[in-house]
Amino acid sequence: MPIPERKQSKERRQHLLRCSLQLFIDKGYFNTTIRDIIAASGVGTGTFYNYFVDKEDVLKALLEEFAEQIIAGISQYYMEEEDLYERFVETKRITMEIFARNQELSELYSRVAGASEPIDQCLKAFEDKLIGFYSRNIEYGIQQGRFRNVPVTPVAHSILATEKFLLYKWVVLKDISREEMVAMVVSFHQTLAWGLLADQ
């Protein structure tokens, strides 16, 4: 069992995460061993296990921090923009720009689905945070009378599905540029938001 987080060195933990992410990208998540992470990070075996239970625990930490980074970026914009249409569209631009700035994490996120039940649970937790945030945004718009009273859950899932598909086309298939990815997501949400507006 890892030692309590309050007793851990944040710098050492981040160093382990950075080394792990680089290995996951260079060798592939499935080909990377804990021994590889220990060697690349220069820490002892005991030190690794003070921070993480196993390789999947490292992946979970990377995805959780990535989700928090995205939500923090969106939350900051929420405090600055009052227009619900602009919020709806621009928060998606912010989301995709954060994905674009973190290409390695985006690639890891796009490649590890279906590997194992624990990994899928990590991804589900990551995506549930995003879907929850998207749902609250739409629900708020409905409560304010700005958006139509639509079923929120399928809309929120469709938003994530569109983002994941275009992210995959950029970072895995390399079929579109990062600029095209962001532009396509924004265009989709402009159209979707226009359809949600109650006064149209």
C-alpha cells in the first residue's frame, strides 16, 4: 500500500509520472514494465512502491491529473464568461486546446482503451468527470431558460464521442492537424449550441 500522500514528495511523484509517460509513449504502455520505470526515473524499487501500487496505478494517476487539468481550465473560463452560448462553445475549444498542448497524454488516452478492466475503469472515471461537467453546463442552461429542455445525458455523451473521435484522428491516425481537430470540434459545438438555444 502506498504511503499517505501528505508524506510523499510531490516533486518525486511528478518525476515518476513524467518518466512513466515518456516510456508509455516511446515503448507503448503494454511493453513498459515497472522495472523500466524504476530504471528511467533513477529511484529505488521501494520508492516506486511508496507512490504507486502498480503500472495501472501510474496510468490512473496520469489520467486523473489530466482530467483535473481540463476541468480547471474550463472552470476558469466559466468564471469569466456569462453568456451561455459562448460558454458552451468556448469551453469545448479550451478542452481541445488542452488536449492539443498535451499530445503525449492525449495519445496515451486514445490508445489504452480495452486493454484490461482496471484500465477501462481508469478511462471511465476520466470520462465520467468530463461528461458530468458537460451535463451540468447544459442543465444550467436549461434552468436559466436559455437552452431547450432536452435529454441531457445523450447530448453530453455525444459531445465526448465527437471529441474522442477527432482526437483519435489527430493523435493516432494523424489524419488531421491539431488545428483542424480544434476547429472541427468548435464548429460541431457551434451547430449544437444553436440547436439548443431556446429562442431559436
